[in-house]
Amino acid sequence: MADVTLISGSTLGSAEYVAEHLAEKLEDAGFSTETLHGPELDELPLNGVWLLVTSTHGAGDLPDNLQPLVEEITERLPDLSEVRFGAVGLGSSEYDTFCGAIKALDQLLIERGAKRIGDRLEIDVTQHEIPEDPAEEWLINWVNLLK
């Protein structure tokens, strides 16, 4: 099992790129990783560390590739009390629903017993042309919380 399982939700690919970049940085820091783009619940370990990276689509919605996972969690109500996670969202502050997808996913996991490690990162793509940059800065502190 990987030290950190990265879960990305993306419509246009930006969140996938950020997840892959963070996986590289985690590996550079000595962690093993597995990156899953829009996984199903059965593909995820129900213990350990998850790092969620998702964009927000439409009016605060999750990307299509994460909808099935959220539906499975909502319907099957798994015990996630052995999961610790980090949360990184990408969105545009031009919308009222800025980073709505990561906020909803964060809340859902907490309701199922998972514990967030550190603060949730919300990247405003109107302020950061390269979203990997603020994500990498955030990761430095997040990794310290893993130890």
C-alpha cells in the first residue's frame, strides 16, 4: 500500500496535473504514492492517508469523474475513521461557489469519520496561472504534519 493515495477530480485536466506534481514532490520527500483519477470506492484503501485534489465544475459541482465516488460514499456509508486526508481545491473566485467541490468532499469525508490533516488549500486560478506553485508551497507544511 502506498504511503499517500492521491485522488484527483478534474474536468479540463488542471487538477490531474496538480495531483501528479504533488505525487512527484511526495516521492522526492521519501513517500510512496499512488495517483487515481476519479477512482471508485473499492479502489481506495479505507485506512492510511489520502490527498484529494479537485477542481470545481459548473455551479460548485464536483467534476464528472468524482461523482461516482461521492455517490458510493453517500449510499454505502463506509467507515472512514482510519483515513487521514489532505484537501486541495482549484476554482475561480469569480464564482459564488468558489472551490465548492473540495468543500463538499471535505465535509463528506469528515461526516464519515475521516480526519483532515492541516488546512484545506483553495487555489484561485484567477490569481495563480500555475496552480502547481501554491500547491507545492502548501505541501511543504502538509508533509511536516504527516511525520
